[in-house]
Amino acid sequence: MDITFLIGNGFDIHMGIASAYKKVEAHYANLKKADPRLQAFQKSIAENGDYWSNFEFAIGQYTDRFQDDRQADFQICLDDFTEELIRYLQAEESKIDYDLCGEEIQKEFIRSISKYDESIPNRYRNTINAIISKNGGVNFRFISFNYTHILDQCLERAFKNNAVVGNHAMKGTGYNHIVNRSVLHIHGDLPGPIIMGVDNPGQIANKKWSGQRRFRQKLEKPAINARAGSLVDDEVTKLINGSNIICVYGMSIGETDKTWWKLIGSWLQGADRRLVLFGHSSSYSQVGFTHQRQFDIQNNLIDKFLDLAEIQGADRDALENKIIAVINPNLFNINLVQLSEQKKKVNEIETEAKVKELTAAYEKHQKLAELTTVT
């Protein structure tokens, strides 16, 4: 059976890179651009920060600011932002020294994946374990909605020599829990090409363009994937449909990935399936926090998923019982950018100390040589 993780931008942010869209947009808005079309695009981003907080949705709405015959102008804006995004993310990821952090990566990722259910309340954890106990071996699989290779690099370093993170017995036979290091990047990866855009034609404000198949193949993510022909969308669909447990981590459950929320909503209706939504809230704290406030935060996350999955009526009540919302889980607690900087400083200090030690030893040797030299 498969336990599948869907990994979003919150994971990369947790690893220490400044990949939040607000950071990217601020960076892009401050770049020097000579083209007046790009300057107008930058100005819109800078002046309407809240509007651009979900860039992919906002870019679909931005199409309405162009006359129908200015599609090429819009394309220039989208291409330029995409190219700058690639350069920006490459620079951010380069701040991580995976080799220096290898030991810490291995320790934290083995802990996080082997104990992924540690933050899940006992009642729901028992339900998940009951599903696992009915099946054979467990495969942990990963689907990334990120462009970076941070997840790939961490899985490779943590599980290259030993991919087993647990086991269980069924009818007297032992079965291993294995981590699959291969990551499916549903929207492409660096250095590109990457896929960025809306989920469906209804999210393209320019209605003339939304009816054009070739334009949709430039801005509508499912259409781009289909036209690109990599078949990664088919692989992701197959993996989701074949999973027993799906864990969503670091993802904002938004409209521009609605295709996947609808698929997961359909998948969840099958027997022995559970969806775990690992969410984040800056206002959430285990200390002095009421159950009522906790339930509100969890319910908001669950409702957001059910709305985008278009689950209504009796199905909604039934599926809600199969969704587990966990806020601020104890997973992947390692800031790789910060750790890389710290380790580099330690190395510099140790190198400097070693140089001083060798220099002092050499100078001592020279003085001794001078004293013992026979003239």
C-alpha cells in the first residue's frame, strides 16, 4: 500500500528559503525593466499586494487588462516573470549546502517519516494503523508541487543506504515500510521548463482567450501538462488513486490546484482511505489553547478542501469523517539555509584556527632550526 505525501511551498519555506509568493513578488517588482509593458506589470504587483497574494489566480485575472489582440503582450509579462522566478529560486536553493548538512538531514527525515503520525490524535492514528495492518508492505511516495529539488536532495541523502523506516506484521508475516526516493514534480522542476498558471478556463478573466485552446495550453496547468506530454499528470493520478493514505503538507489549498482536490475528493470515497491535512497557523499554540479554537482552525481547513473538491450534501458529512486535520505538526523541523550558514561559519573558524596552529608550529620550528644551526 502507498502512503503518499503531497508537498507544497510551505515545505520549502520551512527549509529556510524565501519562496513565499510575497517575497518573490517583492523581488520581481523591484527589478529594473526597460519594457513599459513589464513596468506596468511590476506596478500592478507592487500596488496591489493582496490581489497578487495568490499569483497564479491573479495572473488569470490580469488577462482582462489586455485588449483581445494584445495576447503577445500578456505572454511577454508571463514569460518574464517565469524566467525571473526560475533564477530567483535557483539562487535561493543555492544557499543550502546539502553535503554539509547531510547528517542532520538524515536524522530529521528518518524521524519525520517514520513518525509522520506522531502529531495525529490517538483515535485517528489507530484508524490509520488498522488500515495499514490489513495490507502488506508500505511505500512512502512523494508528489511535489514545488519547482526546487530540496525534497529530492533530502530524501536522497536520508534514505540512499537504507530506505526502511518501520515495519508491521500481518498474519505472522513481517512487512517493511519503505521510502521511495523518486519525487514526482507535477509542475516541473528547476531549471525548467516549469508549469505555472490557473486550473481551468473559468479562472481566465479574458473570456475570448479562455475559449482558445492554444491560449489555454499556455496558462491552464492541466492543459499545459497534457500538451507537454511528459505524462507526469497521469503518473500522479495513478499514484493518488492507488494510495490508502494521503498526507498534504505545506500546501495552501487553493483554486489553482482544484483539479487535484477534486481527484482526491473522488478518491476519498473509496474504502479504507484517509486524508491527513497538515496545516499551519501562526495563532495556534498548544499552551492555553481551547479545543473550540482548535476545532475552528481545523474545520476551516477541512471546509476549504471540501469546497474545492466540490463535495456537498450527504457525501460531505461522510467524507468529513475520513479527513484528519493536524495544525503545526512536528515534521521536517530543520532550517537548511540557517544550518548551512552556521556550519560554514564553524568550518571557517576551525580552518582559521588550524592555519594559526600550523603557522605557530612552523614559526617555532624555524626558530629552533636557527638556534641549532652550526656556523
